[in-house]
Amino acid sequence: MFENLSFVGLLQKGGFTVILLGLLSVISIAIMLERAWAFHKFRKSMREFFTILDRTVKESGSTVAAKLADTHISPLATVYLSGYRKKAMGKAEVNGAMELAGRGELARLDRFLGVLGTIGSTAPFIGLFGTVLGIIRAFSDLAIAQGASPAAVADGIAEALVATATGLFVAIPAVMAYNYFVRSASRCALELETRASEFADPIIRGE
């Protein structure tokens, strides 16, 4: 019965749950692309500015470096300036300010990740809901047909199977992307902390 059924026709048989899952898939892909670009920019700007900042601190001192950081858009620039503004208050205050600023910058990396994780965790259940509806429809058609051939309930079975498959199709990439971005955020946090810590002592000494 389904040999010549097109992809669109198959989705139509999946019912409204497949349409909902399709919308969630579009949202999921959009978030993946946006977050991939955001992580790329974060790492690139941090690494590029570290080279510039390190050279400036060694050649011209922390004050000149602070003026330079004030003109750059980089997570490391924000962290450095936060520590520099607390230099008169001691090492503990400098480290605390840099750590707090670092957390603020890293929080931006978590943007939309909650949505991505939610899609990954709920899509299978939406698919399961479509499956249940399909099975109910199939048994209803079977009862109406009163023991007719399996073709009488084929549409309901198709709806059930398509909904299940679509739910998994949406959920698996979303979960994989979510886990990848969470690990990437942890690596970015470690890298930012490591790079920023190299400037704490020069700030305090006023070099």
C-alpha cells in the first residue's frame, strides 16, 4: 500500500504530532547553528586577544593593557578589566572579580542550551503520543471494519510508526548537540580561567 508513498505523504499520515516534531526540528537545527557560531567566536576572540594582551602587559604594563582591553570585544578583555578595577583592594578581590566576570561571560554560552535539551528529552514522548493516537485509531478502524483485512487499519499503523520514528529523529541529534555544547562550555571555562589567571599577578604588582 505504501510503495509509492512520497515523503510528504508519509509525513501527512503521521498526523499533527509529526508537524509539531517538524517545527521542533527546525528550532533545534537553528539553535545548533547559532550556538556553534557563538562558541567559535568565543574561542577565537579569547585566543586572539590573549596573544595581544600578553604582549602588551610584558612590553607596556597592566595599565596600558587595561586601556587596550577597554577597546576590545572579548571575554578575556572583560575578565581582565574586572580584575584591573579591583587592583587596589588586593589579590583576593582581583581574583574574585575576575572569577565573577568569567562566570558572566560563560553564562552567555549556555544561551538556548536549555531549549535544546528540552527538545531532546521531550521529542520521544511527543512521538510516543503520536504512536498512541495511531494505535487508538487503528483499533477503532478495526472495530468499525469488524475483522476486515489489515489494509483497513494501515493508516493508523502508519501514523503510529511515523510519529515514533520522527520523535527519535528529532531527539537524537538534539541530545548529541546538547552534550557536545555542554562539554565545549566546560573546556571554554577552563581555558578562560587558565588564561585569565596569568594576568592576576601582573595586575596586582602594577606591572
